[in-house]
Amino acid sequence: MSRLPTFGLWYDFRNPPQWHQPFEKMYAAYLDQIAAAEHLGFGSCWLTEHHFCEDGYTPSPLVIAAAIGARTKSMRLGTNLIILPLHNPVRVAEDVAALSLLTGGRFDLGVGIGYRQMEFNAFGRELKHRPSLMEEAVEIIRRAWAGETMNFTGKRFTVGDLKILPRPEHTPRIFLGAMAEPAIDRAARIGDGFLSTGGIGQDVYLECLKRQGKNAADGIIIAGHWAVISDDPEAEAARVGPHILYQANQYIRWGAFGPPESTPLFETPADAIKNGLYEMWDAEMAVKNLQALIDNYPQIKDIHFWAQFPGESVASGQKRLDYIAAKVLPRLRPSKG
């Protein structure tokens, strides 16, 4: 019998200057919201990572995940995603092992290859080395969690006669995020699943699994969805439009969707909503579209939505969470696949 995917929340903990509030107040409010969301029926929480951002975009998602783990009982936690090539993989293996132990095995590690030149410069890494940094780091982390003495020598990392303890008692899964086909193929080859953004690359991932000689039916997709679900989508678009425009254009400026010099910014909130990854749905549309997604891709094990747009008040985002919990989630049914 197929099961419904988990439905969850996505956070970046951004605090833009034009809507600035004290960070301590914001962090406390988000933690309260996440703890309450578990009781509403949301089953996962996902955190992102960037560095040196004026708005404080989450630089330390594993620390925040530990705080969330202490406030929740059953909610699955994960990163979507951390930029693994910036990190020391031994340190990541140790920190995530601790997170897994603290949360009773509720944490999964989602990683991505990164794209911001300035972050790589600051951490002494080179963008051209991203593939080997990623692949070697994943290998080191897997060996660490298996309790092996590593003795690893690669192009980017050398780890001596070391064993990482304590090991996680429930081995976290490693999900790889990607948009371009070579990176999606890497997710199929070395990942336990694929982190998709806005539905990009899901069919490619299934084809890559087949090319790797794997059964596509056994694939795992973790779907970061950009739907904005409200009882009045037009009014919601007008209300949160400035925050959506800010979010979309910051990603464009950083190069998330191609070279910044050749990727135009959105001029208006309406333009960002119409031509970006965002979809504006009421409950009827959400049930219809999410059910189709579940039916068409039984490999999807989690669907999560932005809980808060940058600078948006918690009360504003909470209205959407309450609406989804009351009007959407109870009406979805498991896939027949």
C-alpha cells in the first residue's frame, strides 16, 4: 500500500534590511512556528545554507536543526541544502552523527554543489573543483558513518588512520540537489535520493537512475515546492509580492539560474510570480495539483513549501500554514503506484 509523502516546511532564516527585526526575536518566533507546525500535521522541516549575506541567510543550518530537534518529537529534519564543497567532510560527518543521535535518527543530509564564487573564495575552494570536492566528501562521510577506519586519499582530501565516533545509530540518508543534468546524474549515481527544486529535473533523475542500472521505481525524490497556497491567491500575491520579488532576484544575482550578467532580474512582483518558480493556488488547485504530482511521481517522499518569505511576518506566513493544514493535507490520498 503506497503512503502519502511527508509534507513539510522550508526555511532560510533571512532578515532583509528593509524589513529588519532583531535576529533573536526572529529565530525564537520561527522555532515556535516550527514546533507548532508539527501539531498541525507538517512532518518535515528543511533548512538551506549561504554565507556572508546582508540578510543573514542561514550560515549554520546544522546548529539550527539541533535546536529544532529539541523542540519537536516526530518531525523529520534535513538540509535542502548545505553546500558540501565548502565544508570539511570529516567535520560534517561528526556534526550530522551528533544530530542524528540527538534526534533519534530524524535527520537527513541534503547537499549541493554550490555556485557563488565569493563563497568559494572565502573558504579557499575553487569552483572548478566542485565535482571532485562533492564526490570525495560524500565518500568520506559514508565511510565515517559506517565506522570504517578511513585512510582516504583523493584529489581534494586526505584523511589518515581515523575512525569517527560516535557513529549514528540510524544512518542519515544523503540527498543530492541539482538542476543541470550532470549533477542530477551524480545524484542518481551516489545519492540516496534527489533534492528537486520547483519540479526541475525529476524526469531526468528517473532516466539517470535507469542509465545507472538502477530501478527508477526505487528512486527517492525530495521536492522543494514553490507553491503559495492561500484562500485568495490574488490577494496573497499582492500582499507577499515584494517579499517574493526580493527572494527571486537575490537568487538571480547570485547565479542560481545562470550567469548573473546574462540572466535578467524580475522588474515587478507580478513578473516574478508569473515567470519564476512560484505557483499561486487555492485549496482546490492545491489538492488537484499535489495529487497529480503524487500520482505521477510515487518516488516523491516529501513535499515542502517555503514557510516564510524573506522579511515576511510570522503571522503572515502562519495563515498559509493553517490553511494548508486545514484545507489541503486532509484531502490528499496515497498514490496507487
